[in-house]
Amino acid sequence: MAIKFFNTLTLKKEIFKPIKNKRAGIYTCGPTVYNFVHIGNLRTYIFEDILRRTLEYNGYKVKHVMNITDVGHLSSDEDTGEDKIEKSAREQKKSAWEIAGFYTKQFQKDIIELNIEPAHLMPKATEHIKEQIGLIKILEKKGFTYKTKDGIYFNTSKFKDYGKLGKIDIKGLREGARIEKGEKKNPTDFALWKLSSSGEKRQMEWDSPWGKGFPGWHIECSAMSTKYLGQPFDIHAGGIDHIPVHHQNEIAQSEAAYDKPLAKYWLHGEFLVIDQKKMSKSEGNFITLNILKEKNFNPLSYRFFVLSSHYRKPLNFSWQAMEAGQRGLEHLYNQVSNLKKTGNINSNFKSKFLEAINNNLNTPKALAVIQKLLKSKLSDSSKLATILDFDKVLGLKIKESLAPAKIPEKVKKMAHRRELARQSRNWQQADKLRQQIKKLGYEIKDTKV
């Protein structure tokens, strides 16, 4: 069954045709490791995980590369402001390397808890300075660069297809620009290499043919994607906020350097919205996975909540919606818990599931197929085998939910004390203990005394 994706490059849904038969190279934009990632970021990583799992479920051998931006991402997309990692290091009174290392590990913990498959390769920008300098030198030789007092810039007016991703109106953007151009020749020009100023004390800087400095944010992705996947590769994915600037700039510098497309298919996930604004660190309205856990949400209930909406639609976050997501996941676990043994996968329902997931990763429809399956007259063993097969894509850890939970001794003792309180009709004490047990992630179902 053919796989179809909505390609931001053509603004059309297209049948996926890989460059190499039954192989797929995917590059996804990873985190800038100066702070915890928020659940809006994690929505994008879940969508990309479904993308990878869908390809693998269809028999593709996938090579997935996700970068770690540990230098060069300034506080503004217009190449102004302070390096986010250097700023975080100053505020926390730590080295930039310590900041990058700490938040990289936190990100890796988050994706494990959300059952996101780690990328096969997670290259760091700081470990690929040589490749980035090499790419800039190619662009310089071909006449796409110019130098200002603060760095080496890419001249976007020399790349005729600039803005082709998502059909951005670059002419209108340039004419209506309100940003400070400084020495830039065009408002859309961007830094390839930033020079350290004489009064600046940076922790992360390197020698280059143009002077001591550090790479621009965009050049990192171009250098690393081409190194590990070649050019062109099959799929580039990320959040929709990358379309106007970051991904346009990747395309411009990569295609200007090598005279061939960067990627065949571009996929973008929509925002997670809170109070009618996108969730972001700059807005100060972000929620981390740790905050969800502190409120006794299973991280996988957030994954379930995300899968209940299509990746190309904005998703409204609220605590009520999270509670509904938790109930939905628990309901699914309870439904499956009644199915005791596995049998044969049902080909009819598998076909329906493939039809949903292969149609631009339609996870809400895929979840609906599971509910139809559970309500069908199939044998319990066939239902279980088929659902476990589907979970290879959905990643909700349904098989693990079937294993009896090992209850900690502390919880057992609290439950015993509560039962004694009930028997003595001390309802206030019993209710208090019930709430304490619930905070530890366990629910008690009462029987009549």
C-alpha cells in the first residue's frame, strides 16, 4: 500500500517514492540545548517518531539523523542577540559545555519516557566545525557570500529559488521588512559564520579562514545532514516555525553549494497552542514533561493526547484535555487487559490501519480503527495480536501495560492502613490515605465493607 505525505515543498499530498528502493533517509531538527524542551517541542518529536515507525512498519530500512544544536543559535532569527547557550551558562553560572551536556541528557530522558525511538545518529554542532567551515568555503568560492564586520553572510538575492519552501512571498517580505539590516545587503540574508567581537568573552569559539568565531545556526544542519545522509536525501522534518527562515536557509546554502536538491519531501508539524498562543520559551508559557509528571500524568498519556489529533492541525492544550488523554489511554489499557493471549493478526483490520497511517500519518483514524477492532466479533486472541502489531507504530507500550504492576511496599502499607481505617469507619482518614496513594500514581477500587 502506497504511503502518502503532505509535502511542504509542493504544498500537495504525494506518494512517497524513496531515492533508494525500500530505504529512507530522514533528517529532523533536534533541540537547542540551553533549557528543557517543552511539550510543544515534544509534540514535533512524537510526530517524527510516528513518521519513522510508519516507514519501518511498511518494510523500509530507515536511517534517522537528528542534530543537537549546542552552539550558534542566537536569541533572534535575524542573527542578532546572544547565543542561547552562552546566555544560559552566564545566568546559571556554569560553563557552556556543562549547560549543553546537562540539557542534552534531559532531552534524551524525555524522549525515552515518551517512547520515542532515539535517532540512529545525533551529531552535535560543536563536533562538526570542520564540515561547516568547508561548506562555507564552497559557497564563498561560488560567490554566494560577503563579509561584514560581524561575520560572513549568505546573499539570498543570488539564490533565485529562495523562499520556495511553502511558497513564501520573499519579494513582499523584503519590501515590507522592518528589521534592522545593518550591513546586510538584503533583510533575508543570514549569517554563515559569526565573528567574535573584541569586547566579547565567548566560551565556544573556533579559528576559521575569516577569523575567530562560531557557526551560524542554519549552516549546522546543512553540513551534518549532507555528511550523514548525502544530498539529496528523502525526508526533512520539523516544526512549522522552521519554514519561513531556518529551512529556507538550509535549502539555499545546500543547493547553492552542490547544485542539487537538499531533500525530496519536507514535512512539518503544527503548533501546540495554549491560551490561543503557540507554546514557546519566548512566550514564557511552556510546560515541561516533568511538570506533567509532577501532576501525576503518565508521559504516555501525553503521547496518546498528541496522537488523538493530526500532526498538521494546531492542538489546544489544557489540563482538562490532558485528563481526557490520561483517561483515554487508561481505557485502552483496560480494554486490552481483558484479552489474555495472542493469536493471528487480522489482515482486514491491518489493511484499515495501514490505510489510515499511510495516508499522511492519520493517527486519529488509526486509533479509531483500534476501537472498531475491539468492538468487533473477532476472537480475543486475534484482537490482541492485531493491536500489539499496530502498537509498533503508535508506541503506546500496550504490551507492557499487560504485565502485572509491581506495587511498592510503601503503597501496600498505606493501602493496608486505609483498609483498617475503612473497617473502623474512619472515612476522613481513609480518604486522606486514598489521596496520598493517588499522588504516588496508584488508584484503589473499593469493595463493600
